Amino acid sequence: MRTRTLRFGLYADERGLTRVRALVEESVGSRSARIVGESVAHTVLGGELPTADVYDHLSEQWSLEHPGQSSGTRETVELCVRLKCSLKTWRAIRKSVIRGLCPEGRQPHACRVPWIAA
């Protein structure tokens, strides 16, 4: 088994970040994998680019899907979770987390936490 990384750009407050972490933990717990590290970054590419610049469309998505609502303490971050698992297991975990982030399917809806799989 190799160490593999899940990366998600998120526009989240602490509650939203906790929800995404729980989705990852739930997906990992039901498979032969383990989390070996996690980080929440405000910059990407070795600290060269702010996540707000890379994932700027996520805050715009929030504004469009929640007109007139305050974004509160939400900020654009990149969640990186390092896993020990096979490639097949990594793919299954990634797919499961994505399904959990948008459980409504393909119909138009407002995401609780705007996201992108990086």
C-alpha cells in the first residue's frame, strides 16, 4: 500500500470543515485504508498561491446559491488528507466523499459546502 492524497478545495466555516472531515473518516473507516495525515491549507503550490485565488469560484458559488445570506466565517481552504491504501481503495473513498458532498444528485441544488475535488 502506498500513501495517496485526497485534495478538496472548500469554501467552508469550521462546521462545514468538520462535516467534510467526517465524510472522509466515514469513507475511510469502511474500507481497508487509514488516515496518516491531514492538513488545511490557505495556500497551494508550495505556498505561492492563496487558495482564495485558486478556488475563487467557490465563494461566487456560495453567493449565487445563497442570495442575501452572509457567508459568515467561511473561507476558501484546501483540505488534504493522506491515506495508506491501494489505488482502487483511494478511488472508492474519493467517490464516496464526493457523493456525500452532493447527495442530491445531478438536479440543481445548493451545496452545504461549495467544493471541488483537486
